Amino acid sequence: MNRMSITRYLIEEQQAGRINADLRLLIEVVARACKMISIAVGKGALGGVLGDAGTGNIQGEAQKKLDVLSNEILLETNAWGGHLAACASEEMDHSQPIPDMYPRGNYLLVFDPLDGSSNIDVNISVGTIFSVLRCPDDVAIVGDEHFLQPGSAQVAAGYAAYGPSTMLVLTIGHGTHAFTLDRELGTFIMTRRDIRIPEETQEFAANVSNQRRWETPMQRYVGELLQGKDGPRGKDFNMRWVASMVADVHRILTRGGVFIYPLDEKIREQGGKLRLLYEANPMALLVEQAGGAASTGRERMLDVQPTKLHQRVPVFLGSKREVEHVVAIHREHDASA
Ligand code: AHG
Ligand code: MN
Ligand code: MN
């Protein structure tokens, strides 16, 4: 059987001139870190890794032991290869330059080390999300400000999903491809090339418990979905919500759907729930590369100019026609307001 390992895929992309050696190494190292995280997640209670770390992050969220461990794994594996200038993470207040003792490269790595961590203790899928940016030229000391690039500047993005199988879904800007971890070999093998998200869907993902606090256009949108074939949409919609963005987006990449995390009254001040740099942008690039769309409701996600490292945004992504519908509802609402 002719199996395409991630190593071979990356070497062929390098030979085709689409990535350089440093970016290839970077993605290989992130994939290795994800294997290590997958092993830790898989041990569960037997590994003593469940439960709270007893600390909090800058976003005011309680950290799980696995949030902290996954962050350390990603930092340590990426420190010494010479491919990075700095890292930034959901779990760190500020970006962290590569230590002086190691060679410095030209890329910036941003990650959500463990996404969906409220699901760890109940043995439901979690993941790791990452995004790669170029470090601007002539930067002596890398700081948070150098990470404030729009998602369209990403040179690679992906996630690992730790579910019944561990998968790595990756884009280097030439399609979105999925690899499944062969646990015996310890190798990611390509199992889907050039994922295409169906343009139409009858499935949505939202935490509907927030509905009464959403903005008017979203109350209307989901209200219409819930009316099904008796309402203006003329068809029934199904709902799924894992509460791990990685798992919800993975389902959408697999069979279509729309993921929505709108602004609501409770989170208005902070701008949204999900983080632009290490949740929304990498997912937006993966989804666009698979023929889907991603928006804040009022702007293409990948065009948003970040102003803060931990900036949050409303998120609508998935099947193209459905995201376009969400954007149209926002436009109509704003025009009449
Ligand atoms: P994280 O665990 O990295 O903080 O992210 C959790 C996010 C995302 O994965 C998920 O879609 C969303 O939070 C779930 O939010 P609710 O708890 O409101 O359902
Ligand atoms: Mn997350
Ligand atoms: Mn997280």
C-alpha cells in the first residue's frame, strides 16, 4: 500500500517550492509535539493528568493540568530547532522569544495548546490548534506586537484532534489535508487529501443556552433554523455542539455545517468568546482552503487586523452558503438600525 506520511508530504511540498526547509521542520516538530500531547491525553486518569492545575491564565480561565503540560510540550519541542523566533499561546500572558542559547529562525508560532479543555475530565475529544506567521524583518527583540498580523498572513495553520483516533489537519495555503496517527508506527498518514466542505448544509453548531443574550440578527438567524421546514428556510436543521472547537470544526470539515459563536451581552466587553490569533484565524484558513467561509459576521475573518495578542472575536464558519446567509442577516440588520 502506498501510504503518504506527513514527512513525505512535506518533503514533496518543499521539492515543489511551496515551503522551505525551516517551515517543513516547524510543522514536523509541531506534529511530534501533538503526538506527545495525544499520548498524555490518552493516558487519562492513569497518567495522573486530569483535573485542575490550580492556576489561571490571563483570560481569567482556570487552567487544567493538561493545558499547562501541553503548553510546555509545545514550547520545549520548538525551542532548539532554529526555525522559530518566538511563540505565543493562550496559556501565556505574553509572547516568548526563543531562548538566547538556541539559534533563532524566522517564524512565529501561535497556539491553543489544548482546546476544549472543559471536556478533558469527561473523556470527550479535545485538540491543539496552531498558526504560523513570518517574523517581520529586522526585528531585534520579538514582542507581542509582531504577532498582530491578519489571518491572511498565516503561512500554515492546523489542528490536532484527540478523539477516537488522533488526527492532524493541516494547510500550508494549498488545500486542507487530513492525516491520521498510526499509533504502531508513530506516524501521521494522509487519509484525506484536499478536503472540500459541502457548500450547503442542514446542520449547525452553537451553544444555544446563550441565545437570549445574542445580538438581534443572531436571535433571528437561529430562530429561523429552529423553525425548520415550517419557517422561512423551508428545511429542517440538526444541531450538534461538542464544546471543543476542534471537534466541532472537524465535523464541519468532514460533512459540512456551520459553527457559530456570536457576541452576547455577557461577553460584549471582551469582544467575543473565541480568540482571533490561535482559534479563529487558523480555523478560518483551514475552512477557506477547503472551500468554506469564515467571518465575524461583518468582516472576513482573515482580514481582521488584530490589536491585541489575546483578542476575541465573534465566529461564524463552515459551509459557504450558510456563512454567506449569516453575513447577509448582519448586513440587513445593520442597514436598518
Ligand atoms: P479552550 O478550552 O481552549 O478555552 O476553548 C474552549 C472554547 C472552544 O473550544 C469551544 O467551542 C467553546 O470554548 C465552548 O464554549 P461554551 O463553554 O460556551 O460551550
Ligand atoms: Mn480553545
Ligand atoms: Mn485551550
